[in-house]
Amino acid sequence: MPSPAPTNEAERLAALRALDIVDSAPEVAYDEIAELAAQLCGCPVSYISFIDDERRWLKARYGLPAEVTDAPRENAVCTTTICGTELLVVPDLKRDPRFENSPMVSLKPSCRFYCGMPLITNEGYALGTLCVMDFEPRQLSFEQTEALRMLSHQVLAQLELRRKLIEDRQTIKQLEQARLEAAAERARAEELLHNVLPAPIADELTRRGRVQPKYTRSATILFADIQGFTLLAERTEPARLIHLLDEYFSALDEIGARHGLEKVKTMGDAYMAVAGVISPDRRHSIDVCLAALEMRAQLDHLRAECEAIGEHALQLRIGIHTGPVISGVVGNRRMTFDIWGDAVNTAWFMEAFGVAGRINVSETVAGHVHGLFDLESRGPVEAKHARAHEMFFLNGLKREYSRNEDGNLPNDHFLSEYHRIGGSRLAHQR
């Protein structure tokens, strides 16, 4: 026969499982309540039980062997107890039609007396019982039954404490998860910030919430422009065009990073970078010239690949100038690192009045690097509404400082001079 069940059985079982008490380890508080119930009621047996979907499980027991922990639900008198709201008192189980065939009655010694109080939570779920039993028929006094009621309140108090502990653990777990997610989000934001801004600028922004504008007395600015891009844009599908731009600019980024340049921005097919602002030193003009030679060589290689497959070939036009600049971060939502000053305009002028496939440098740059690089004077070049500028083509390293015919790779003699000036980056690259 199926065992009786409360009308709210599904919700009751959910509330029981939320406490995670079935099959939990023994606890002194429950054991003491069970022993006290037996002593107050003068019964040899008492226990605290919880009724799961298929069994009755004992959380605490007094007067029963330790191995007695559970029984099939349909065999337990407590299954009937949880269907009510009051004490279930059965003076003689053998004379009660509901239980006369119960396995408890057929045990040796036979269980004859039963008194159980349902453990009903504030939400109205009868999770289990506090019971006393005897092997002889008997009655309890009013004081004894009241004592059993009060002890059941103590069991429910223990259950409420357990529920709060579980909620606290869940809250702590959720807070820890939220902390981890916030830390991961912060790490992603910082990583994005470091991708957008130079590392020292990003760190200052993270620490202080703003970046102090900075005046640099000497920095070297590089402008690069892809010659023939406008024609390419008219003849190339958008996806292929973006792929080519990404390939070119990624190559420039990698080369610039190796030589200590910070990319400032890209504007269409134009590329701008600077050295000497983030890490001021004496060698930034040399570093930018070395980077420009490698950039030109890389673009020549990519151009050869395009020509080999019949695609329109592109060339790089580079302009370089050294002078004072102001640097800082602009914007609140889409912050960008930028530099300003007449030196920036002059660097752009060097690129705009350069030649495809050549590196055009100002007189100032030539003055800083002429001892190491092969320079070709262009004389003064005038622009509309601008004064004339002395310009030089940077052809490569001088023969005595180069490891290859193109003059792009420095040799050990160059490195010794570089160290003398105060550089160390190239040694690290080697």
C-alpha cells in the first residue's frame, strides 16, 4: 500500500532537500534533544526523523542501535504523523487498525506505544517528526506531551539555524563569484585600456583616473602613408581592403614595438607613431630611423608578394622629424593618446612631401643620426603657406655599420656605437 502523504508533498520534499539534512553527519544538539525527550516522557526509545520520498531517515536516536538509520517510508508510523499538525499518540499500536500490521509491531521486542510530534516549519512543511516509543502500551501525562511539543520547537530552531547557514554560504559563494567576475571584468577593461593606450599612460589612468598632460623637449615622430591606396580602394572589395590594411598596420605595429615606438593613431591609410615621449632617452631618433628602414623593407616584401599574384602593389612613404611635443589623453568615452605641437606638423610635412618607397627626414633628424646612417640631401623644399624645410632621404645604415647590402640590419660595430650613446634595446633584440 502506498504511504500517506501531505497535500503539499512536492513543496515539502523541496524544502527538505534545501536543508541538505538527510544523510548528514550526527550532531550533538539533535542527539541531546532526543535523549531529553526520552527522559522527560519516561520512554526507552526516542528519535528525530525526516521523511524523504521513499524512506524515513533518523537524524538522532536514543535507545536504538547505531546501525538503525532508515526504513521504507510505507513501514514508518511517522509517515502518518507528518500528514497532521498535532501530536499523534497511539497508546497501543497493536490495537490500532492503522498500524496493527506494521513491521514495527512484529519486531522482537514489539513496539507498542508511539507518540510523535510533526516538525512543521514556518512555511507549513512537515519535514519529519520528534518521537518517543515504548515496548509496552502506555499513556503520557499532559506535562509530558507539552514537553515533547516544546522540544520539537528546539528541533525546528536547529533547522532554522541550518537554513540560515546554508543561505549565508550561498550568499558568500555568490559574493565570491561576483568578486571574481568583477576582477575578471576589471582585468578585461585594463587589458583593453593597455591595448588602446601606452602602458604607462594606462597605468596612470587606472591609478589616478586621469592623465596629466606632458611636455617633452625632444621626441621623434614618424608618419607613414600607403602610396596608391586611393586607387586600390576603388578596385578592391571591402573585406580584402580591410585585410590588407590590417596586414600592413599589424606589421608596422610589430616593428615599431620592437624599436620602442608608440603608435599614436591611424587615419585611413596613414600611420603615426612616436618615440621619446613614454620613455625619454637619447636614442629615439636612431630608433625611429631603424624602425622606418625595417618598415620599408617589410612593405617591399609585401609588395613583391602582391605583384607575384597579380594584385596592385603598394609602397610606403615615410616622413620623420624630431622636436618638442605635448602629449596627453583626450576624450571620456573613447579615450585616445595623442601628441600636439609644431613638430607633429613638420613630421607630417616630411611625409607629405616625400617620395613613395623612400624615407624622408628633417634636418633635425639628420643632425642626430648622420654619423650612423647614409643620408641623401634634397635641399630646401617649400610647401604652400609654409617655410622651406631642409630634407634628406634616409637610404640606410652606413656601410661600416650594416650587416646587409640594403643597409637595414645593424652590425656589431653599430651596436657598440649605440651602447656608447646610451642604448640597450638592440642588444636585447639580438
